[in-house]
Amino acid sequence: MVIRLLRLISFLVTSPLAAVALDTGRPNACNLCHLDRSLDWTARHLNEWYRHPVPVLDEEQTTTSAAVLHLLKGDASQRAITAAAFAWQPAQQASGTQWIPPLLLIGMGDPYDAIRLISYRSLWTSPEWSRFTFDPVASHQDRFQAFGRVMGELERNMRGDPRSSVLLKTTTASMHFALRYYCSAGIIAKSICVK
Ligand code: HEC
């Protein structure tokens, strides 16, 4: 299942054109490395470098990372591809890693087993998290408890730079607000919507 989902990457990632990403919903090649950047950022660079026309984008597409939007609101293949991209060394180099764990945590609460597994494996690639164990196919309750442990860990240790493009506005506290927003909007799995 995971292999099949990962193979989708070569099939789905076709063009760096921001307009293609917009029309097809396919992850854009630039935004699969620049995980913290919006589609607007990519479109502007492509316009500057290759004179590609800048498509009309809404506010979210202008201000928020395309990868984050795919992970939070995309369909299953978009979520799988994005969760896998977080493990990719060139993407980590281009985007930094500090801000990533809360996002992967969202992937670990995904309704799909395979996406939970991919997200967990991506989290594992950062040295601070390599000892953390999580069973993506454990019972709902066990996963819920594991999620609580990570949240505690994040609150104690994570001090990311403020980055509004990835919904990390000041500290992890605002990530909670973001989570709560996505929970109340019913966008992400109820299993991770901790009270
Ligand atoms: C395989 C991964 C990868 C892909 C694909 C990629 N980049 Fe990058 N890009 C990087 C890395 C790594 C850096 C260097 C980042 C650093 O070390 O600060 C970088 C740097 C940049 C920079 C200068 C630094 C910055 O963040 O302003 C720009 C602009 C940029 N890339 C735009 C693009 C655009 C536009 C595309 C698509 C046409 C693209 N990149 C595709 C990996 C990638």
C-alpha cells in the first residue's frame, strides 16, 4: 500500500507550473522541496525566471504553504505525497525541520493507515524523534494516547521560529489554535482532535 502510494509521486508530480498545480491539484515540484512556501511564492519565482504567467490565487494559496494545505486539506494522494516529502533530505534542507513535527502529527492522525505510517516514518527521520515509537495500526485509543505523549513532548521542547506560512505563528501554542480550527472545521480526523 505504502509503496503503491509512493509510486504515485512519479505519476502525479509532473510540472513546476503553478497553474498546473492549480488546475489539477497535483503537488507542485518546487513546493515538494520548499515545504514552507506558498503556491504564490513559487508562481512569482517562475514568473521572474521563466516568465510563466502568475495565476489568480486565493488568500490561503498566497499566504499558506502549499504542502501544509495539502497535508491538512488535500485528498488521500496529496496527503500521502506530502507526508513522504517531509522525509526527503533535499526538502528538509530547503525548508528547515524545526517546524515540521506538529504537521506530521496531523498526518499520524489521518484516517488512512498508510498515511499515518508515512507520516510516522517522516517524523522518524529527525534525530530527536527517532526513538519515539508509534504504531500506525494500533487501536484508536492507543493512537490517541501516543498522540497525547507527542503533544506533551512538543510543548516542552519545541521552540520553532514564528512562521505564519506553516501556521506556526509564535510557538507551539498557536499550532494548537490551528489544530483546533481544523478540528472544528471537520477537516482532519476526529481522533487527533484532543480537547
Ligand atoms: C530537490 C529539491 C528542490 C526543488 C525541486 C526545488 N528547490 Fe529551490 N532550493 C532547494 C534547496 C536545497 C535550496 C537551498 C536552501 C538553503 O540552503 O537555504 C533552494 C533554494 C531556492 C531559492 C533561494 C532560497 C529561498 O528560499 O529564497 C529559491 C528562490 C528557490 N529555491 C526556488 C525554487 C523554485 C521556484 C523551484 C521550482 C522550479 C525550486 N526551488 C525547486 C531545493 C529545491
